[in-house]
Amino acid sequence: MKTIEGGICAVRGIRANGIKQGKNGLAIIVADARRLATSGVFTRNKVIAAPLIITQESLARGDLKAVIVNSGCANAFTGHKGILDARWMARILSNKLDCSPDEIGVASTGVIGRYLDRTWIQDHLDEVFDNLSSTKEASRASTRAIMTTDTTLKEVAIELDNGVRIGGIAKGSGMIEPNMGTMLAFLYTDAVLSKETLDICLKKAVDKSLNMVVVDGDTSTNDMVILSATGYQECEEEVFQKGLDSVCINLAKMIARDGEGATRLIEARVRGACTAGDARLAAKAIVRSPLVKTAIFGKDPNWGRVVAAAGYSGAEIDQDKISLLFSGNKQQTVLVDSGRIIEGELEALKSIMESDEIIIEVDIGLGDNEATAWGCDLTYDYVKINAMYTT
């Protein structure tokens, strides 16, 4: 596979556009499919935003020809009015596309507990819809439109060896700990795949990528990942799965790197666990730990915080079998080997701690299972940003 330009608009059949004005944004993505199939995964927070309720109902009935997304207002914890507003968003786009509102996905991101600004959305609907296109600029415009506290665009597209393309865009910077995070992601492929196959592939991909990102440990009310296939070319499920995994992992790393106030990406690789669940627990505990996060920010070579996080993670651990390695700045150093501390490595670790990307590898030494999680450091700016604007 190879990386290509164009984001979601690199995929055959996809048109998109968006507009961003201050904190308000509006994006539309349309799938002109030969054989449409759609899947989705959603937040596990018990406080569920109105757009998710509407989109889940639509997916239970069929597939999504398009999605409409607003930023600036989460339309979450807004009661019956929120449901009416989400249905209204689906209806205004369905009228444009001459389809049923049940064929429209709705997503929102912004501040919880505020009502949708229908006037602003209505005033900008025609501008966005009338300029839908399949250009790389259109993908970027839609990505920009869904940003809140994000500082960078998050989009990726790949072409598999068989010519099938997979593209994705995402937003996410704070309130991030999946089961997913304050995260919206829209994934598209021109492969011919059934809804059942998409369901399986999406769950597998999200579990090893977007569900392994931790910024602050909070789970949002609005998390949503939608995957649609436009049905232009046959593709084996195994080949597609590898491509989808790659796209989702790239988006996950972008989200972690752009965590609110973050200055560094942390990648925790855990192997040698008794079970896959243990590997996931340990990896996420490391990137979730405030002490690990602050050590990375302060460039403090206090590697014992990593061992402690793995120890309380809930994974089966034998401290006499743990090994620990740090890498970054094109260097690596082994700090613990099967429970034995390696002396004289702190200077090397100090140099590694200067890197923009810190890789932490833990071998639990009890089995054959592994997992990787991504996170970021915890800085003063995180507190400042969250004082101004959350979700």
C-alpha cells in the first residue's frame, strides 16, 4: 500500500466540503455509491448526544448516503429539543439530496449543554452544499470545519496494491480516552464490501487504534466513527483490513500528537502479556498515567513511573520478569532486563527524553500477547485550554 493525497476525496464516489467561522463549522460528505454499505461505532458514555441517537437509528434501518456535521455545539444533554435539532439537520440535507432523512448521518462537536444554532447552519448550508467536490481542497475544508480545539488537520488516504482506496478524516484533541474520545472520524473506501464485513473490519480497526488513544482519560458524549464503502472495486477482506488498520492507526497517532496542550507523542508498546486484554490494560495505563505524562513533559528520566503504571493496570504482572526500553532521538536504552535494573543508563535516557516522540516498550515476560497505545504529555497549556473551551 502507499500513501496518497486527497483525504476522503481520494476515494471514488466521495464529494465533500466545509466551512469554518470562528468556533462554528459545517461539513457535508456525500457518497455517490455504486453499491453502498455503511457501518459505525459510537461512544460508550451513558450520556449520549442527540446526533448519535439519530445516526444509530438510521444505521439500524440501512446505509448512509451522506453525513452532515457541525462544530461549535455538541448538541449533547439537550433533551427533546436536541433530538428535534438533530432530526432537523438530517432533514435539511435530505431535502437537498432528494432522499430520506434516514439516509443521512448527523454528527456534532462542541460545548455540551448548549442548543444548536439552527440559524447559523441554515445560513451556510447552501454555500457548503453548492460547492461539494472531489478535490483534495474539499477534503481539507471538511476536515477544518469539524475542528474544535484541534491545532492540526487530521486526514489520511492510502491506495492498496490492488488499487482500492481508503481515506479518513478525524477531529480530536481533548476529552480523549476511548472508548473513543471527543472524536469524530469519517472513513471511506471504494471497495465492494457488505455491511456485515464493514462491521467486523471497523470494530477490529478501532479496537487497535482509536480505542488505544488516551489524552486526558475522559470519554466524550459525542464519539462517532462512520465507515462507508462506495462499491467500485472488489477487495479481499484480509487485504482491506490491513489497509483500514493503517488508516485508523495514523489518525489515532495524529489525535494523540495533537492532544490539548501537548508537546510530545508517547507510544507505549507492551508485549509478553498473558492475554490480549492484559496487554491493552498495561499499554493504556502507561499513556494514561499523569505521572508518566508529566515526567515526559518535564524530561524527567523517572522510568519507575512506567513500571508502577503497568503494575496497577490490572494486568497479570511478575516484577521479576519485566523488561523496559525507551527510545527516541534515534537512540534506545534498556533500563530493566527481566526484573534487573541496568545501571549507568540515565544519561542516555535524558537524551531520549528530549525527543518529540517517546517510545516506551515493556515486555511483561509472561505470554505472547501485545498491544500498542498512544498518548501525549501533560502540560501547563492543557489547563489553560480547558479553562477556555471543552468538548
